[in-house]
Amino acid sequence: MTTLGARLTQEHQGLDALYEEIANRVHCGDTVALDASWSSLEAGLLAHLDFEEEVTRATVITHSGAIVSEPVQKLLAPAGGTA
């Protein structure tokens, strides 16, 4: 999996876990822990959306399929390599 794909997958899994945590806090009625979990989810989601926006904005692909955006080339490259 590419560096970008791995990061997105990891972040999605983390956000899913926080969502599950919130559902459990609601079920248990633990409002103090719920507030903390909500704050973590909100911060994580905002950071993730900022990252996705940055990647989307930076993605420029030619008609031949070559990636011409250096930031995206770095994200898609395997560790220590080039895309």
C-alpha cells in the first residue's frame, strides 16, 4: 500500500474507533468521558479533513497519468523511493 493509502486507512480506522468509543459512552451514560471522546473525534476529524483537502488540492495529474505535483509524488512514493 502506498504511504498515502496507508495514512488514509490508518486515520479512517482511528476515527472509526473514536466513533465507537462515543457510542459506548452514550450507552453507558458517562457524560464526562463522552465530552472528552467527542473532543478527540472532533480534533481528529478536522485534522483528517484538512489533510484530505491538502492532498486533493495538490493532486495534479496529466492526461498521460503522470503525477506532476511534487507533494503528491512524495506521499505516493514507497518509503525511501519515488512514485
